[in-house]
Amino acid sequence: MVPNGRPSPARPATFSEVFAQREYRFVLTAGVLSWVGDYLAKAAVTLLVYRETESVALSAAAFAISYLPWLIGGPLLATLAERHPHRPVMIMCDLLRMVLLLVIAVPGMPTPLILALLFTATLANPPSQAARSALLPRILTGDRLVVGLSINASVGQAAQVVGYLVGAAIAAASPTLALLTTSATYAVSATLIRLGVVARPTAMKAAHRSHLLRETSQGFRMVFGQPVLRAIAILVFSAMLFSIVPEGLAAAWAGRHADDMDQGLAQAVIMAASPVGFILGGLIVGRLVAPARRIALMRPLAVLAPLILVPALLDPSPLVVALLAAGCGFAVAGLLPTANGLFVQALPDGFRARAFGVMASGMQVIQGLAVLVTGLLAERFSIPLVVGLWSSAGVLLMTVAVLSWPSRATVDAAITAASRADAPDPVPAPPGPRPEPDRPGDQPVDNPEDVGQRDAGERHRNVVS
């Protein structure tokens, strides 16, 4: 440890150092409950709608509706979170979801009303997640932030698996009970945030306040107008473009090998492989690799992630496909927390929630488009050919992205500029007695030539400024 108690930059922060932060423990636990609640709600509402209507299309709509807020208003809703202190934003979002899920659980609720209530509940996701994302850099500093982001990413993947499994199991017995359980997770999450998170004022300075659309556009300009942030955004979006494909095409891929392996089992194995790889990659790279080495590994991992999927051209078995997907997830998890850590450090505090909204919405849109486009291509060509060529294109895209990566000096300069922007305004000096004017004879008389040179210099400075 260095004298100030922070982990040395030569080694990664430890899990114990991260979990020693009391606020982080509360935020992480509340986040896990909210994530599990989200996936519980998806499983429960999907089954409830299917039982009420026996319509596959409506049940699919119930599942997909949770993505709509990110697609149609994610950055705008995240900007709302930027305007207000993060703790009350997170609490209000949890309480809103708690109440709406209780209403959905009322027996005999019409299906259109269920979908409308579910959509309203999911509107709380972008501001809640944006506030949580913007709060973490105010709790964790240095490499602790990167390790904390790795833990969050890995735990989030685990919460997805647990939420789906538990939600499906409870909903199979009673969708109402599953919805009540979901509501309870939000209530406990709100309580933990209230008890465990320090009340802080909003980071947005008064000078940055205008109207909502302008503030939202400032978030886009910040992400895509600053070279370092733009490079990170391109890297993250490119990773999302191909890493989701095996999971999105798992059902059809499993159907190709129905004679070799049970189709349902094959689909489950392929879909679970990427989250498992992501969990392992986030924890192993985040904990065992030194901070400087993690940054150096970002570019090789970025190229390796799509490269791992190229052997799909050979039409491997579902188990091999699962291994390829797990390897891709491992590589993506190895680079994402480091990229996220650089991203939040290069952002002024008053823009973090808005920038999160831009990034999260972009990731949702890109993943959806990737699955949609590859699915349409797979209607005309074989899945192995589509995935293999799509991944090969990903290798080229990632190669271009890493070759245009900014220099270390540029990254450090962006982080320094963000730190200066976050610094408090200097306190003006208290008023004091005005100095008396110099009396004649106290100072030597200037040479007229020197006076002219000094006056010219002053005029030049005034013009420049």
C-alpha cells in the first residue's frame, strides 16, 4: 500500500479493499436485488401474459417491452438522473417499480393494461442505472473503481441467470407470487439505498443547466466529441456488435444439431456460455492482472474477442459453440471494465449519468440490430457461415479501432482535464485593506523605452485573451 492508503498503481486493487467501502456494499447489494427483480419481472409477466392470452406474440411483446425505454428515451431519462442527487433518484425509481409490480399482480388485470404498466415500470430503469453508474466513481477511486466495475459486471450476469431461473420456477407455480417477490426486491433495494448511501448534491453545476433536450445533446457531444471518449465508445460498441450473436441465434443453432443433442439443452448451454465466460473474465482479469497490464491488454483482447468466433465457419457442435461463446465473453469481460474505468475517469462528474445513458442506449440498439441482421441473413445462408463471416468482419473492425486508439499521453491528458473540471471553484480571498499608492520616489522611474515595450506587451495579451 502507498502512504495515502490507496492501492499501489503497480498492482490491482483487491476485492477486500473494494468491499471495505461500506457504501459500495450497499449499492452493490441493492443493484443485485434490482437486477434480479428486473429478470424476475420479465419471466413472470411473460408467462402471465401467455397464460391469459395463449398468444406467443403477446408474450414476446411482454418480454421485449423492457428494452423500449432504452431505445426511445434512454439518454433523455438519464439526463433527468443527472439533474437530481443520485440517492433519491435510485430510491424513487425502486419505489415506482415496486408499486407498479404490485398493481400488475392484481388478479384479472387486462393484458393491454399489464403491458402498459410494465412499460411504465421499465421507464425507471435508465435513470436508476444511470444514477448508480454516476455514483460509483464518487465512492470508489483509482483501481478500486475498475475492480468494482468488474464485480458489478460479473454479478450482473449472474443476476440475469438467477433471475430467469428463479422467476421461471416461481411463475410456473404462481405468476402472482413471482410478481409479489419482484416487488419485494425493489422495496428492499430502496431501503438499502436509503440506509447505506450518503446524501450528496447533484454533480451538475448550475452553469450547465439549460433545458432537457439541450442537456441530453450535451451528453452526446461529450461522448462523441472528445477523442478519448469517442475511442472508448467505438471499442465498446464494436464488442457488442458480435459478442451477442451466439446467444441471439442459440435456438436456431441448437436446431441444426437436434440429432446430436437435445435441442433445449443445447440452446441453454449456448445461451449460458457467454455470461459464464463474462463472469470468469471480469473476475480473473479484474483481480489478477495489474492495472497497467490491463490497459495494455485492452487492444489484444478487443481483436481476440471476435477472432475466437471465426471457427464457427466449420459448423462445430453445440458444445464447441458454447466454448467459443464463453471464450468471446471472457475476452469482452477482460476489456470492458478497464474501458469503463477509463471512460468514467475521463468524464467530468456532471456528465457521467448523461454519458451512461448514451452508452447504454447505444449498446441496447447495437445488440438488437446485430441479432436482427444476423437472424435475417441466417434465413438465406447457413448459421455457421453467417456467424463466421460476421465475426471475421468484427476482427477487421476491431483492428481498425485499436490502430486508431489514442496515445497514453492523450488518455492521461483527458483524465487530468476531467479532474480539473470536477475541482471546486476557488474561494475568493477575503477583502482586505487596499494598498496605498506608491509615493513619488519609492520606486525608480521607468525608462520611457521600457514603458513602451511593457505597454505593447499588455496590449498583445489583451488581444490574445
